[in-house]
Amino acid sequence: MTLRTFSLLKGMPVFTIKGERIGTVHDLSISEMGQVTGLVVHQQALFKRAFHLKLDDISSFGPDGIVISQQDSTLTKVPADSICLSKDELLGRMLFSEMGEELGLLQDVYFKEKMGTIIAYETTDGFFSESTVIESKQPPALGKDTIIVSVYEQ
């Protein structure tokens, strides 16, 4: 099981298996159930275009780039029902436990690269404080104002 964080993926180049660069990772798309569904890739063109890349279409996550098996059918429009970490301002949103404890501001997410399951959240209390990693075995509740996560064994 390999874990990934959004902060390490952001800005990473995306290549086809034939070596053609198709863009860079710009955002992470998450379903309403709190599952990572894919990456938002900005293509290099006259006008920046954003495309959705499903996790299933990724051949490998390397330390310096991401490789996809084929380009034609892989790049689609970002699904209307997906939630994006940056665009929808999940990063910086307050995390609460289901018991109402304030856990900090969301700084990053840790997920299983093939399954898309978010297993931990990196939070901070502010600009000069250290970050904390909070593990959760349950999907988050992505609310308009906060994110509720289960931090207790169930």
C-alpha cells in the first residue's frame, strides 16, 4: 500500500506511456463520500484547460512524475459533482471530530494511491505552529463550513 499526499502531487508533470507531457497536477478531486476519485490536470496550451484524470487511468505515481496508459480516452472534463481541494477551498477549512473537538485547519490529505481512500489529514493551528497528522478510518463529512472526521475507533 503506497500513500500519497496532495502537497507532493501538486505541480507534478503528467506523461503518457509514450513520453508525451500532457500537463501538470493542479488539484485533487474528491467524491461527496470523501473518496479521492482523480486528479485535476492543467494542460499546457494557449488557454489553460483543466481535465479530470481518474485514478484508474494512472499507470504509476513516480517520485518525479505521473504516467498514464493512454491519453485519448483518459482526459475528461472535471465531473460537476466532484469536490476539489483547492478550488472548493477545502484546504484551510476547519476540521472537527464527530464529538465537536476542533482539530485544526486542513493542510493536506494522505490517501491510498490506487484505492483513493483518505486515511489521514494533516492539520495546523496557524502560520507558525507545527502540523499534526490525524488518522481516520471513516469517510469525512464535507460540510459547507467545516469538515467532520471520525477520530475514534469504531
